[in-house]
Amino acid sequence: MSDIDIHTTAGKLADLSERLDAAVHAGSERAIEKQRAKGKLTARERVDQLLDEGSFVELDELARHRSTNFEMQDNRPYGDGVVTGYGTIAGRQVCVFSQDFTVFGGSLGEVFGEKIVKVMDLAMKTGCPLIGINDSGGARIQEGVVALGLYAEIFRRNVHASGVIPQISLILGPCAGGAVYSPAITDFTVMVDKTSHMFITGPDVIKTVTGEDVTMEDLGGAHTHNTKSGNAHYLAGDEPDAIDFVKALLSYLPQNNLEDPPAYVEGAAHLAVNDTDLSLDRLIPDSPNQPYDMHTVIESVLDDAEFLEVQALFAPNIVVGFGRVEGHSVGVVANQPLQLAGTLDIDASEKAARFVRTCDAFNLPVLTFVDVPGFLPGTDQEWNGIIRRGAKLIYAYAEATVPLITVITRKAYGGAYDVMGSKHLGADMNVAWPTAQIAVMGAQGAVNILYRAELAAAQDPQQLRAELVRDYEDTLANPYLAAERGYVDAVIAPHETRSEVVRSLRLLRNKRETLPPKKHGNIPL
């Protein structure tokens, strides 16, 4: 501390200014240079980029650790390695914490943890989103079990906040050991290619215990968690890209579960058929085995064809993300015929189930586009629990009370028809295109089972099979039996899809539905 007379008002003000300046410059120049060399921003720079200019209000700027272990009392920087506070994004209130790798490697100690807990409690009390910027070496070893205790305090608050306020985790550096469980509980996790890493145990421990030789990037890099584990929801090219994604994501979400998402309404949509609508009439190939891109259908319905896809690189056989219809936020779930023919497997089921539950928690209607030939067959799927894990998608749709609208574009076979937002699970409006094939199974498989003996005895089994397949398709593989029973509310021309969705959402905007009273359900985890 400089030579200031703290017994005068001017001295006290000068002392405060010096302390605040010390807090802002808590990290050493060398540490900051190392941070920048990795293409990383500092903790405060990240907050400044995330929040509206001049809106950040810092909390606990002068907090310092109290540990005396290993001569820690000789090094007590202000802020203790994490920046916490609140501000606005596009004028909407948010709470934020940003871990500072330039101070104690961003390691979590008692005061560090207390600061995060405090801002989490504030977010819950004020009902605003919480954004956590993670860049930490893990628990502060010098503080022992106290650090572990604070991790658990954070986890408990993540759980209590789940479904109440949006929680978003930005992984902008290392996030290892117990620290990974906070992002795992939050709603969305964003990682940056080459600089973000998440894992329970690092490469050295794995090498010692299992003998596996793996790099940090392959083990827990951003690409790994976006493509293999599904732990991440977006792969950013750099930190500004990651921050921009978070801003876009928040624009679709409400402040909390008691509010509706923000609406950007400029009057009712013009429902006249346009060229984009008419192009849908030519989208479905004549051959049921030929794929097409479901993004075309999704974008035709959404305002300005703007679709913010989530988990785009994980389980690409199902597509999930956000858009707007008449300025109101919606969630989209769609089978993707371009990937694994749009079948449902373990990863796709869990990806879609979590997304539907997120939409339901935060009052976003769910639009479902169906072209699903069934669940992916195979011993790998069965032994790894496709029954239990596929049931999560059933559970998610059946418990959802937000508006549910389903459009069947082509295949809807077997149990997968039920699972994908069917009327039987509680969907409000179900429509089908005339190209829809709603049946127990595809024509080829059905004919092989129903006419096995006849085909075996036929002089020309190929011709007979073709005739039987066409007869089956004419009789059963169409939308009209379902329409007769009210399982779909209408069969519509593809070009009518946008106007049908718009009218349905207008109708359902005031939907009110409650579930039987209970503490909570027992989703098949």
C-alpha cells in the first residue's frame, strides 16, 4: 500500500481507489501475457464483451481469501480469482461470474466459491439468467476440503435453479475434476475449439490407471464434447463467437420460468402462400429411401428462415434448436433423413428429450417435424439401454404442458411414431402431409413378414413382392387411416405448413394444462 494518510477523507478516498485498482490488476502481467498467447481474453474482458457497455456492476471486488496454509497469508489478491456481478444483455438483466486464470490459476477456494454462491443466490432471488464463465485449474489444493465443500454448494444451487432460471456455462479454458459437474447441470454449455477442455480425470491419471494414451484435446476438447459425448451444445471458433452464441441463445429464452420468452412482434404474419412454401410440394422424393434435408422444412416455417441449432454436431440424425414464428420463440425437434435415415438411437433420444424438457421448463412451444423409420437396430443399441433411454423422449413429450405441434412429412413407423410428439402423448395439433406413411413398419418389412410363404412359393418372387409392397402402401402406408381416427387433425399440402403452424400457435398461445400433483416424476435415467 502506498504512503496515504487514511485518517483524512481525501486519504480514505485515495485508499479506496488504490484498492479497486489493485483488484482490477490482480493478475500479474506475465500471467496475462500467457493467457493472451493462448488466444484467451482476461476474465474482465470476457464480461465486458458479454454485457452491454457500461452495465456491469461488480460484487465482492475487494474479497480476499482467509487461508494461512502454506504461507498463503503472504499472497492475498483482491477478488480471489473470480469476477462476479450483474449487468444487462440487450437491456435484459443477467447475473454473471467469470473465473480468472491469471490469479491462482483460477483455482476455487473458500472465498472464490462464496462469491459464486452469492451471485447464484442473487440470480434466483431476482429471477434472471445466470452465465458462468469457466477457466479454472480446479480446487485450490492449499485450502483442502473447504474447496470441495464450496463446489457442492454451487452444485446444489445449480440443481435448485434448474428449470427456474436459464443457466449457461461458457467453458473458455480448463474445467477439470469436480468442477465439470456445474456445467453439466446447467442448461447449455458452450466451448471454444482448441482452448476449452473438460474432463473428470486428466490424461496423466488415465495413463497411470488404464494405460490409455490420450491427448488433452482428444480426451476433453471442444470438438470431442460436441461430437462424441454431447456434453457441449455449441463449438465456437473463438471466444467472441462463443459469446455471440450465448447472446443469441438468450434472445429466445425468458428471464425465468414464470415469464414468457421475449417477443418481437410487428403485426400478424402474412399467410399468403409464397415461393418458399410452394417449394415444399416438390421436396419429398418419390422413392421412400431417398433422403432430403429437414432444415428446408424447418426454415420454411420460421421467421426469416432463422434457425439457431443446438448440439448440431452430436446425434445429427435429430435436429433441435430455436426459432421464431410471428416474433414468438419456439423450440424445434426434427428427424433428419440425411443422417442414419432419421432413425432414433440412444444419443438422438436423449438429445431430443433434454431439449423438449428445456422448452417446457421455459414456456417455449415445441414444433416437431417427423420422418422416422424407427429405432436404430443393433446389439450395441439394445445392450446400452435403448429401451430405457429411448423412453426418456416419451417421458419428455408426455409431461410437457407447453403448446405441442407435430408435422409428419413422410415416415412415421412403429414405436417411433408414438415417441415423436404423437397425439397420444398429448400433442395439441398434429398434421400430416399426403406423403406421410403412418404404419407399424415399412412396406418391404411388412410384406416379408405377412407374405413369407407366398413369396417362397412364387415363380417370380420379385414381381410378387413389388405388387404386394404397392398394395401395402396403398392400403396402410398413408396418413388417411390416422386421419380417420383423429390421430392427425388434418392432412395438408406441404405448402400450407407455415400457415397451419402460425394459426395453431395463435390458438395455443393461451393454452393452460396442469399435471397431477406430485413431488416429481421418476424419469428413466
